[in-house]
Amino acid sequence: MPRKTKEAKTTKVAKKSAKVVAQKVEDVAVDVDELDDRVAELESKHDNDEVVKKPKVKRAPSAYNLFVKQKMQDPQVKSLPPKERMGAIGVLWKAQKSS
């Protein structure tokens, strides 16, 4: 007889669990529907808005940019291979900054 009681308890717990799970599934379905509606609302609102892009403002060149541009035209620097040019200009920049 204790076996039937244990089986009855297990069945009762399983039924309660099934109800809880079914309710959670229902809640999730409602949440998904609400989210779908909100996404559709936002998409339609976005489609109606005109996107106005601000024109890009170009920054003024820095002192270093101007220095590099000037030194790239220097015949001594022009004669160097491209990789070594920036290294030589870097050395010149450091020397110029420290003086």
C-alpha cells in the first residue's frame, strides 16, 4: 500500500509541474507577441523618419601632421626607402621637440 501512495504523490507532483510549465510557456508566448508588436511599431516609426546626416567636419592637421608633410618633401628623406622615411622623420620630430 505505501507504494500506491508514493506513486500518487509522484503523479500529483508531476501534474503540478506540468501546470507550472504550461503557464510559463503561455507567459513566454505572450511576451514574444508583445515584443513582436513593439518591434513592428519601432520599424514602422523608423521607416517614416528621415535620416539626416550631419556633414563631416574635417579636423585641422596637427603640428606633427604638418611636420611629416613638410619633411616628406625633403630630398634627404625622399631618398630613403619608405619604411625608413617615417623612422627618420620620427627622429627629426623628437630632436625638434626637445630643442
